[in-house]
Amino acid sequence: MRIVNWNIERHAPSKWRAKSLLAEIAELDPDVLCLTEAWEESAAALGGHAISAPGAL
């Protein structure tokens, strides 16, 4: 089983770095992926099921 944990929030989904990170994560082909901090749009691009909570304001 492959588990990947990554924080990609600092890169907005429209930026090249976010797209590069998403491609790298997809290449890892994880069974379980935990994005500890991410834009919902970025997480949706990877598919699967999402569990999220709004951050503190």
C-alpha cells in the first residue's frame, strides 16, 4: 500500500507549480493521499473522495 501526505496549499491551482505537484502526486499512484493543506480545486483534480473542513479565520 502506498500512502502519500503532502501540503500544496501555498501554490494556487492556476499556477504552474501546483500543476507540476499534482502531476507528480498522480505519478506516485498512491492508494491513500492526504493533502494536509490544499485548495479544493487542486484536490478535486486528483479525483477520489475528499474530506475537508474550513480553516480558521
